[in-house]
Amino acid sequence: MDTRTGLPIVGMVGGGQLARMTHQAAIALGQSLRVLARTPEDGAALVAADVQYGEHTDLAALRTFAKSCDVVTFDHEHVPGEHIRALAAEGVRLHPGADALRYAQDKALMRQRLTDLGAPVPRWRRVATVDELAAFGAQVGWPVVVKTARGGYDGRGVWVIDGPAGLAAAGLDPADRPELELIAEERVALRRELAVQVARSPFGQIAVYPVVETVQRDGICVEVLAPAPDLPQRLAVAAQQLAIDLATALDVVGLLAVELFEVDGELVVNELAMRPHNSGHWTIEGARTSQFEQHLRAVLDYPMGETALTAPAVVMANVLGGADGGIGIDERLHHLFATDPGAKVHLYGKQVRPGRKIGHVTVLGAELSDVRGRAARAARWLQEGR
């Protein structure tokens, strides 16, 4: 407890943009989020007042960090489960807990648990040999999607394989890479990708956001449309109920993002994330309660905030690093704000590298086509200077 304010202290392991934006939400709640960052250059370390430096894989650093926190949460899924359990055994309050977080850390465990729960998932299997992949491909049809069970994100750790020989061509032959645990999934004929976020408190209160459409390019989310356009009410309600059911069954405390495929008018679960998520950045301006404030409310066991949209149409466009072209980011901001005063820009304090997420832009309005065009132009200008 902070002796100056009388308010609880929340610690977040990880110093990236999710921690940075959670810190911004914490300020309104009278807090300065405590952050465990790797380096002073991490996005959250640049703005938060209470920062400790250390590795998320270092139990001693985690212990030191957690000592003065009332609750500890995460801006990524990579803290070893045994460390989370060790801290919990020592009396540290952590949300989500290791038993829930393992399903966001390990795709094989996630797929098996979802299968056991009867949730809609693609046909899948663990793959330990080329022969097992061949048998699976013969069953579901080629191509198939091969994923590393742990560690992949933003298109990394995912391959589309046209036949058994594709494993070796991708450098994934289990005979050569026994350390890799792989799963294979059927490649579904998806119409589009959707996402829904739900927050759950230790008390069990639930708050669910409207379903959104996410647009991917080269494995990276480039656009989020809220609410998902032309989504039948039946599917919207089903997606929200599915998210609520999964948060409850997996005992998630905090934010759960459920990534979905729309396939033949039905829903299929793609991935889970147990933290604030790129698909929810639109909520900062576009919802009554942002995902970041909602995550804090949930882990602190506060009552949940309202999730309704603040405008009929909201579009978030990610800003990726591009070529400088002689026009720096400050000049680009000047031009953008002069052109579209309604565009809201969030930059993450990252060094610019081609293809790297360095920020996002959110635009609100009455008509999706207009809002989407404005958001795309704003993101393109910040990325390319044109």
C-alpha cells in the first residue's frame, strides 16, 4: 500500500508499450504503475516513476520487485510458470495466476484445454515427426499451419506447409530440431478475423467488450474495426459468451483477449492472450473504459467499468516503422494534426525499425468508411511521410 495515497500498488512485469499504456491508465486511479523493465530504453521505463530493472526469467529479481506490490500482473506471457508458482507460494498476489497463464504460454496446452471444454477450434495435433505431419495433412488436406507451441507472436513461429517436405525446408524437421515442440492445425477457409476482450475480477465480475474485426498483413495486425462491421447479432453474442465462458473456465483474472476466425458463418478460436492486447487499443478513446483501466480494475478487484463505444465507428491503425525519407516523426506529427485534428496518436517511445510497431492511431466517427480511410491515411503518413 502506498503510504502517501492509501492506494494499493500494482506491479507489471514487462516494460513494453502495454505497460506504458497501463501506466497512463493507472495515473487516473491515483497510481504510478510499478514496472519491471529490462532496460531504461523500454517504453514504460521512459515514463513511469517507479521502475526496477531485471529479467522476467530471474526469480530473485521478481522477488525483489514483488515485495512492495499489492498485486503483480504482466504485459507479456513469458514469465516462467514455476517462478509465478514460487511467488504465489510466498504470498504474492499475481493475476493471472500460473494455472491460467499456461494456456496463453503454450499453444498445445491451449488447444487441448479448449478441445476438452468443447470450444470451437481447428482440427489439430502435436507433431513430433515428419510422418505425423504427413498423416495429419492427409487427414485434413494440404496446406496445413505449423506453429511452435511456445514463444511465437506477430506472425513469428507460424508457417504454412504445403507437404511433409515443407518441415525440413522451413528448418523445422524434428529430427534436426528436437528442442522445438510443434503443433499442426488445419488451414481453415476463414472469411475474416475477429477478436473479443473480456475482463474478470477475483470476485467473478465480468465485463465484455464489443466484438471487433482485426485486419492482418504479413502476420501483423494493421487495423482494428470496432464494432466488427456486418457481424450478425447471433455471432456477436456467441463470441462474447464464448469469451465469458473461457475466462471463467480458465480462471482468468484481468483481461482475456480471444482471437477468432469467422468460418462459414461460425466462430473458431485462434489464440488467447491474458493481458491487454493490440486488438483492444481502440478502447482508449473508443470505449467508456479502456482495456488498460479495466485490467487494473480487474486485478485490484474493483467493480468493472462500462464497455460501451463512445462513437458509432472506431478504427485503430497500427503505425509500423518505415523509411525516414528525410522527414522526421515530429514533422510528420505536425502535418498529421494539421490535416486531421481528430486523429488520436499514441507513440510508444521505440526506436524506429522497418516493420516494428512504434505506435497506433485511433479515429472515431459516424461512418465506418470515412473513419477507416482517415485512420489508414494517418498511419501511412506517420510511417511513410506521405
